[in-house]
Amino acid sequence: MLLPLGLLLKFPRLPIITIILVVLNIYTYIFHANYRNDGLIIQSFQENDAYLNTRARFYTEYCYSQNYGTNICENVKLILSVGHKKNSNLENINTKYLMDPSLLDAVALIDDTRDEINKDIYQDDFKVLDSYTDFLVFYEELQDLSATRAARYDLLTDKNINLKSIFLAMFRHANLAHILGNMFMLIVFGIYVEFRMKAVHYIGLYLLSGFVGLGLYTLINIEANIPLMGASANVFGIMGAFYIFFIRFKFKVLVFYLVSKTISVPVKYWFFIFFFLLEFINMFSKTNVAHGAHIYGLIIGVLIALYLKRTAPLAENLLYPLELDKIKEIKNCESLNIKLIRTRNLLEINPYNENLRNYIFNEIFEEATHDKSILLEKSDFLESQLPLHLKNIYQRDGVSKLAQILNNMPDIISFQAILDEFRYKDLVNIIDHTIHQKDFKTSVRTIGVIFTNYKNHRQLPNFERTLDSIFEHFSLSLDASIYVLKYSKNKRFDQIIKDHVDAGV
């Protein structure tokens, strides 16, 4: 089981609109529960004993005449041979058509009955049956009763579709599991979308996704006269906007298997597969879930988000509009210390703000060209923020730019800390480049990361030989060796460095 937990970022304030929407849904569920009773009654019409008997009667008459040669008749024969029990009772239903319970069971379990009835291949055969005429009469009675009950509480059905029924359906849920699932997803994704949009846009997104999703699904699925309710279309609209706004982010997922574990996954891959693709697949399955309404709502969310990104663009890693103002304040500060304090506070809200991180590191390294001691003074900040920064530089600008930055790192900065986001092949790429550039100190420190992170790798003997070759051309200073050993967590690497330092003293 996979449970999305969101981006897990800190918020500058409460997501008021999302909270209000959740409260409205819960209030409707608790204090306006009468709609659920009539909704269940309408839903059970097609499972009603009398209705099923009328169908069973003309099916039986037809199948006897055809000697069970059609798909319908073969299904009837198969189900009759198994035998099933069925429970369904409704008040105010005509019971004059009651007949053999075994045939009732058979017809109740035939899939796509109404589709079969409406097929041209069967229409002419059915029309000549007296029992089929009885069925049509009774079916119309049920339709009238369904429309009456839908109108009583403005339930959204194909016979009662209007602005009021669609609006009310957005805040109504069939059962506790239904509302808990929708509200959980609304909170997980809505709180981020709310801060990315203006309040009026966020409310408009929620309502428009629901209106289009529920309304369009009801219009297209005219045969589905079961009441449609729930905030799923609205939630999927918000999820669509979330995907567009935060496609470059990672979000947390709680994995339940034998044990529970939290993992970080890219929004652009995982979110698409497990939400969009699965919904499109399920859209063609036979369930009581309106997957089509989910898809229509999702498409509305995607379109609105794309429009807003074009008309009110923000950098991909800017989460909240308020960050723009905060960044301007940071840039107007003259003191680097004040800039760092404000930057640290802003990065606590959104640690993925690479624009801000790029800016502040450029400031630090620019000052370091005049006074390298600034790197030592800011070592704690560098170690906490550099891993993501360096990985983004490597992906965006390549190994050459990254190597320049690593070359300027003071000895006190742990390579183990700042290269923690890099894979084995990335570290090897850094080593090859720095050796070629004769930046041996960076090469040795990066090799130390490999010795620590990949203790049992089969290539370690090759790196030992690489170290021997490096030390033929380069000797670590005493201060450098102290820091290399201080942050190394591999005895094998430590001993190699000690041997060469001792040999050079």
C-alpha cells in the first residue's frame, strides 16, 4: 500500500481555504445525512426483487425459445447451475411480477444486462415477448420513482441534472470511507496548491473541477441513473494543478508492506503513473466509482494551472508568491550575515528553492574570492545547503563547473556531507575530471567519499592504485590531511592517507 504524504514543507500560515472546504464537506456529511438514504434507495433499484423478476421472466421465455444459444442465455444457464442468494427489499415497489427465486438470482448477476437488451441483435427477438412488454412497463415505473426521489433531495442523476444538484453533489459523500479518502487527498495536495495560487483562483479551481467533472460525467453516462456524489472530481482538479506546479519537486510517500517506510519520489514520474495513468485505465472498468468524473476534473486542474503559469509565471522551484517579496528583501540587504539568516528562514519553508540557494552561494563565493575565511565562517550553512545545490549544478552545468566549486571548498568542509546526493558513477566522473585537471586534492577527497559510501565495491582496489599514482605527483599538506582524516569514515582509506602523509613528512 502506498500513501502520499505531500511535499512536507513548512507553511508560513494556515491553509485557511483548504480547511474551510474540508469543514464544509464534513458538516454536510454529518448534519445533512438524509440525502444518503434516498441515494441508496435509488442505487438499489436495479437490485430490487420485483425489477429483477420482470427481467428474469422475459429472459427465461427468450432463452427457452433459443435453447440457451446466446451470450445472455449461456450466462443464465451458468449462474443457475451455481446458485446464489440475494438480499434486496424496497418499499413502494410493485411486487406483482414475483417468480422463481433461482431465476431471480441468475438475472441479478448478469453483467451489462441493459447493454445486452439495447443491442440491435436482440431487440426484435425481445419485442415479440409478452414478458418483455411487462418489463418495459415496470422499468418506466422505476424510472419515475427514481426521478421523484432524486428531486426530493436534489440528488444528481441523469434525470435530475442542474446547477443546484451538481453543486450539492460536490459536498455529499456516500459513506465514511468515501469522505475520509477525499478529505485526506484534499489536504495532502490542496494545502500546496492554495499557497501557489490566489484565493479566488483556488476556489474557482475547486468549484469548476467539480462542476465540469460531475456534470459532464452525468451527461455522457446517461444510462447511469445512480446518484453521483463526492468531492473526487474537485480533488482531482487540485491534483492536476499540483502536478503542473510542482512537477520538478519530490514528495514523500509512506510505503506499507511488511514494515512501513517513508521514501521520496519525483512528482513528474510517480505522480503520473499512480494517479493519472491508473485513473485512465480504471475509467474503462465496471465499478461504482465515477472514474470519468475524476479524469474530467483532473483535466480542468491541469488546464487552469498551465494558464496561470503562463499569465502569472513563477520559477519552477518557487512555492509561494510571498517568496518573491522575501527574496527581494534578501537581495536588498548589504550584510551577508543578515542575508544568510533570512535565507535560512526562507529555505526552512521551501528547501527546494534553488533560485534563492543559487543567489546566496554566488554571494558567498564572490566574497570568498577576496577573503577565503568567509567559507570557514559559513561552513555549517554550506554543509547543510550544498548537497542539493551541488547536485543541481552538476545536472545543469556539468562536471567542469562543479569541479571549480569543489576546488574552492576549504578543508573544514566535509566532502562526505556535501557530496551525499551523488551516485557512484557521478563521483567517478568527478574524480576522472579533477585528475585530468590535476586538481589532486579534490580527487583524493572525492575518493574518500567512495571508500565511505561504497565500502565493499569491487572497484576499490583500483582506487587504491589511483591514490598511489596521485601521491607520486602530489602531497597533501598537514592541515589538509587532518581534515581528510577527520571526515573519513573508512579505516582502509584512512590508512592509505596516513601512510602517504608519513612518507612525505
